[in-house]
Amino acid sequence: MNKEKLYGKTLSELQELCANHNLPGFTAKQLTQWLYQKEIASIDEMTNISLKNREVLAQHYEVGLSAPLKVQESADGTKKYLFTARGGNYIETAMIPDKDRKTVCVSSQVGCKMGCLFCMTGRQGFQSNLSAGEILNQYRSISEWSSITNLVYMGMGEPLDNLSEVLKSLEILTADWGYALSPKRITVSTIGIIPGMKTFLEKSNCHLAVSMHTPFDNERKTLMPIEQVYPIKEVLQHLKDFDFGLQRRVSFEYIMFKDVNDTPAHVKELTRLLSGIRCRLNLIRFHPIPDSPLLGSDDATIIKFKDALNKKGILTTLRASRGQDIFAACGLLSTKELVKRQDGDY
């Protein structure tokens, strides 16, 4: 019998679970302590819950943590973890060390339905949403988990296309009864799904990152089909109308494509569009994926582009490239594993 997983349930869900099994109300809080504040692998280890009640829980549930299938380590210290997912698929998680920071980049879906031209994950198509537990397992089940300082939802999938499970996972990460992490240490990325973005901003205090990649509508439609549904100008207007306060940040992700989005005209339009938004623009080198018509801008062009934007008053940084020798770009490693499975290498 497949047992239901406890890991990934919120306090309110555990309270309902306890009520359904006639367990004392305080058992729910005990469960959160075991699941999120201590290192256990089984219900038997929950020693402050009576043996009788542990037997009731074990009859129907399991903790539900799962180890990665494999890990690859880059020369720069970046690690890429591969986890199995439902349906014989795979998801990827990256751990990126940088001085006194360790950032884990988690996936929120198996595959993706958004079809961005530059994204390897999109070529897999959409397979399924990850549960809150499957999202959090990518954090909890890597060897560095206790020393992780930051989390970013920038792995496989579109987080706001799996909004309810993403919000549950954020609640567990930031609640006092959960991992008690500061929302300032967590960033959720989106390509600009406006309804989900508005709900996320209202229900979470975590940072937001928007994948922009060009300020021009016609170019963005080619790179990112979502532009036809939620134009970047409408996304920006909603962000201008939202009060982020002093502690919360919005950033924009901008992959640099040679002769596509790296011209002075793009600097001028970005300056116009981002005026009035307290934000950061993160430039990202593009490392070509198989059979892609896109090439990455050269470093001289990227630096010139960055300097021009900073002179215009747009805080612009260049993200360091990490883990290229271990397929660290999203979707490359999992696609490789899928191909191996289909070719009968497993």
C-alpha cells in the first residue's frame, strides 16, 4: 500500500489529519517539530508521540523524504542534484556556493508548459506539478541543507503555474513551526503570470524575480510565448502599483542574446520601462543549448550594456556563470537522463 507522505504538510493540514484519526490536538505541533526541526527518517523516531499514536500514523503515513539519484560537482563547487519524480521522470536541483552564501535552486514542476525558446526544460513539455513536499525535499535531502543560506525557485518549471503548492512550501520554510527562514532569503521567479504574481505578492513576503529578457513586445513574443497572454508592460504596471516596502525586493532576469537584445535601443527602452520601480536587473550569460538558434552575447558587449544601464540609474549586475561543466543550466541534466532511459541504458 502506498502511504501518504507527512513531509510537506502545513500545520493546519496536520491538525486536520490528527482530528481525522482522533489524535490529540497537540500532536500536530509535535509532528511539525519532527518533520521540519529535527533530522528523522521514520515515524518510529518521533519519541514524544505515544507508541499507540505512532502506530496509528505509521499505518497510513510515512515521513516521505527521498535521497537524490545522483550528484555532480563542478570545478567551481557548484553541485547539481538529480531527483526521481513521478512517472519515471526527473527533476534537478542546484547548490551554488559563493563566499559566505550557499544558495539552493529548486524546481517546482516536472517539465514546463511555457515553451520559452531558450529553455531546455520547456522542450520536455509539461509532465506534472510538484507537491510542496517534493519541492522542499530538494532542500532538505541534499548534503548541505543545514548550511543553506538562500533559496531560489528558479529551477525546472514555472513556480506561479503551481501556485498553491509553491505557497505551501513557502509557508513551511518561513513559519516558526517550520524551518523559520527569513523571507528575505527566498526568491521566487516567474515569467510574468499576472494573476499568480498578484496572489504571491499578497500572500507571501518573499522576494520576486521576473524573467524579462527583452523590453520589446515583438521580440518577447518570439522568445517567450507568455507575452501574448501577459504582456511585460502589464506585468510592470502591476509591479508599479504594488507597495513593496523597504524590506522586499523585485528583480528582473535578463539573458543576453547576441544581436537580439543587447543593443543601445534595448538600454533606452529598459530605462524607460523600469523607471519608477525600485529594482535590480540581473544580466545572465547565455550558454547555448542543443539546436538553438540563439547565441550568447560576448563579454565585452555585456559589460558595455551593464555600464550603460547603471549610468541611466538602473541598478544592473552580471550574474556569475556557474557549473557549466556539469550541465548546470536548467533542464540539461534531466533531459540527458531521460534520453539515456529511453535508449535503454537503465
